[in-house]
Amino acid sequence: MGAIELDLAPPLVARVGEICLALPGAHEQDAWIGVRWRIRQRTFAHLARVDPAGRSVFGRATGATGPIDVITFRSAGDELEALVGSGFPFYKPEWNPQVVGLVLTTDADWSEVTELLTESYCLMAPQKLARLVERPAT
């Protein structure tokens, strides 16, 4: 049996990076698994290819049966409850009460991903920077 490929596809990293790096002061950084985007020292998005059979807490949290691409981000309040309550492709990792995971399927709604990552950034960014971000009307 061959090794499972857990490298992220460069186009996927580029697509998420384009969303995240458009936010004021955001920067990209390699993480222990995958790539993360931060504002100062606070992570607001983390992209990884995970294998649930492995020992990674990222992989085990998904409930998936094989290698998948996931992104974790921050959420709060009613939105957090709605995302977690909606089920797949969303899931709730246990390591932080504000973290939500999203399995990136081939039919991912990239407008929604953009909104979720923008909201995550605004939760983690200093207010001075968060005020600079144009957010969708709710």
C-alpha cells in the first residue's frame, strides 16, 4: 500500500490566499500541517489536507473516511451555531469553542467561503483593522 499524498494543491492554496491576503495586514505562513493566514499572531484561517486515519487532531475532527481538504476559521454567536448545526460540509473541532471546520468539496460555494473567512478575520483582528473591511450586509 502506497503513501497517502497529503500535500495541498497549489491552486487551492492560491485561491484561499487570494481571499485572505486581501484583508488588511494579513499574512500567510506555513503551519505544522498545511498553511495558515494570520493577522499579527492570531490565526483566522487554516487550510490543510488531512487523513482521518492519521493521528492529526485535524483529521479526526472531520469524521471523513479518507484524505480531504479542510479549512478551519473562527465564528461566534448565532452564525457559529447555525454553521455547526447545518452539518456536512461543516464540522466542529473540539480544540477551541470559536473554531469551525469546513470540508472543501468540489462544489464549495466560494462566495460563502469568502464571507466566512472575512468574518473570521474581523473576529481576530484589532478593531482598527477590522473597521477597514467591507462586510456584506446582513
